[in-house]
Amino acid sequence: MALLMTPSLWDSIDWYHKAPSSIKKGTKITWKEDAYNSLSNTLNRVWAPTPAITRGMDYEKIVCYGKKPLIPPNLTEKFDKAWNMIHAEGGIFQKKTKKFVMYDEKEFVIYGKEDVHFAPTEVLPDIKKLIIDIKTTGNYNGMSSYLSKWQHRIYCWCSRIEDFIFIVYEFDNDTGLLIDIHFIDYHVNNFEVIEKEILDNLDYVIKFLRADPKLKNAYLKKFNY
């Protein structure tokens, strides 16, 4: 059986290495310790969604499968643009994408689910290839906070689709109200470059997990259960 690799796991490992050693506000542990605990939870499949995560999941269901919600008048144009993109003809929701890779004579599968997938078919041959990912946040920190991660690169590489758009719905954490919508475009100029980045990081992730017995055991016995 192929061993699973996902963008969220890779992002968790990246954050662990970047996390500062200062104390996390409101706790007695450092950001790095918190990042390690979060990574361990990911590998052990411990799922404890925060209110913000739950809100994001609920809102994604609304914009994909529900009726248009009431929104502030100043966001009507942006909301309608996002809604029309998500519900354009030919879109497939939650399409699985994967790529199998051999490493040290073991098979790994790099895997994800595209929120909305567009690609030509025999019935709809003129559809432009595109992947849309829907995000929600109460703390929007600009494009780099999304483009520095792995999801868009992995999904485009696995699907051989050049164009990817994050649609980010920003909420006020105090009121819970929608305050802005952001569109972040990504385009693959060279799939060979993206493939090298991904395979290099696969090597890095495997070596990192092998070097930590607890994380390695969780990866093999829980994450891949």
C-alpha cells in the first residue's frame, strides 16, 4: 500500500521549522512546542477543530451547496464574482487528485481534494482548466501566506492544470461578519520546476519523519492506518 503524503502535512512540518521559540500568548509553551504538538496531532489523526475551522467548513458548504446568504451591500460585486466562478458550468466539487511516486523502493501517494475542478470533457470541450480552492479567515495576511504553502503546487502538478485560484472569505472575528473577499491567482509556468520542488520536499519530509521516532511511528501507524 502506498504511503500517504498531503499538503497539510507538509505545511505543518514547514511551520514547525519556522515557528519561533517565544512563548505563545495565553499559554505556557513556545510557538515551536505548539507547532510540534499540532504536527503530532496531524500524524496521529487527532481532530479538534477550532471555532474558526468549523466556521470555515460550514461556510464552504454554503457557497458550494447552499443558497446565497445575505451579505453586506459593499461586497455584492465580489461575492457574485466568487459565486459565479464556483458555480460555473462543468465544475466538479471535491475531486480527488493524486500522484504515485517511488522513493527508496517504497511507493508514496501525494494526495488532495480540489474544492472545484474544471477541465474539458467530451460534453463540455471548451472549459478552461482551473482549480479553485475556498478559504475562510479572520486574519488575512496577504497573498504570500497562501502562495508560500504547498496546496496549489501539488494540486496543479497532480492534475496537470496550470491555473489555480484561492477565493478567501475574510471575517471579523469579533462580529463573525464577512468583511472582504480576496482572489489569489497562481499559474504554473513550468511543470518541471514544480515537480523538482515537490520531489525535493518529499525527500526532505521523509528524512525528517525518519529522524523522529515518535513522529515516524505516528506517520506509519496512525496517519497511514
